[in-house]
Amino acid sequence: MQEKTSPSPEPAGSGSNSGSSAAGGQGPVKPVIPAAAAKRANASVIGMIIALVLSIAAFLPIVLMNPSPKSDGYRPNIDVSAAARNATDVAGFTPVAPDTGNSFRPNYARWEGGTGSGVPAWEVGYITPKESFIGLVQTRTANPTWLLQQTKNAPVTGSRNAGGREWELRDTGKGEKSMVLEYRGTTVILTGAAPLDEFGTLADAVVKSLDSNPAVTVSPAATTAP
């Protein structure tokens, strides 16, 4: 007689493993966009591109017809003659107002009371035609110490004729130079790094202004020269 044996039970989870392996054999499901929806999406993008192109085409002529202005920087409107007239009473003399046309552009014109230096003076700054700078200082109370300060301790290197007058030439040797003139009761100093030909042009205009001005007058507000 053969002994009956009971069938061995299947391991737990065997059915689920077979099911999951069957399911794992399938790839991910890709969503399908209907043709009508895809057509509408493409139409929206194309419409935006067309609108952008039309906007640029509409504004481009306006931009081209209005180019940005070329600017040479800020140019202050300085009336040297008017400032000189206003300073006449306190200065005790008529300050020079060189007529250089439009070639030399003033960027300041003022009366300095001499609080720091002790020498009140008329000051004008000029931008030259070659875009350099020359500062003009005029006073009736100059002294040797003040003169050295204004000329940056430059030694006398010669003289230069301008406007029919002999100007003293001082040169620092580092580009800066000064021309000094004592005439009609005042001392005029031109200082800067401009070329000598521009110094000569401005100096000539200074002498013409000095000759056209009234003689130096004495004012109670003016300090007597030492």
C-alpha cells in the first residue's frame, strides 16, 4: 500500500508576485493629447509670436526717427561779464571779463573774499578749445607768498608777450604753467596745463579787457595792499 501524501501548500505571496511581475512588464502609460487641443496650443504660440513681431515693427520706426541726442556733458551757463559787474563794488576795481567768443567756455566766475589766503581775488575758470583748463585770478593786494601759492611754487622760466604786454612765465616742469602780469594796479595770473598758444589767446583777451576797464578805484571794502 502507498501512503497518501497531502499536497504541500504554495508559499504565501506567490500569486501576488506573479501578478506584479505581469504588471511590471508593461511600460508607463503616455497621455494622449487630442489633435484639436494640440492644434489650439500651437495656434496660441504662433499668435503670440506674430503679436510680438508686429509690436516691434510698430515701435522700431519711432525709435529710429528719434535718435538719442549726443551730449558733451553738462555746460553751466556762466555770464562772466555780469558776474564781474556784480563784484566791482566789493573788489574795488572792475574785474576782467575776457572776450574769447565761444572758444573758451567759462565754468565758474566768482569773487573770493580771501578768508583762507588773506588775499581777496576775482576768479574765473575756462575750458579751452583743446579741452584743457586755465584758471584766471586777479587781485589788487597780491603778495609774494600768495603769488607762490597761486603758481604752485613754479620758478620763473622766462617771459611771453601777449596783448602787447610782457607776461612773466612760470613752469612747474610737470605740465602746469602760469603767466603773471602786473598791470593797471592789479595782478593777473593764468594757471593751467593748456598749451602756450591757448595761454596766449586768453592772455591777449585779458589785456584788452584791462585796457577797456576804468582805472582802479579805491573802495572801503577793498583791502589795502601791503
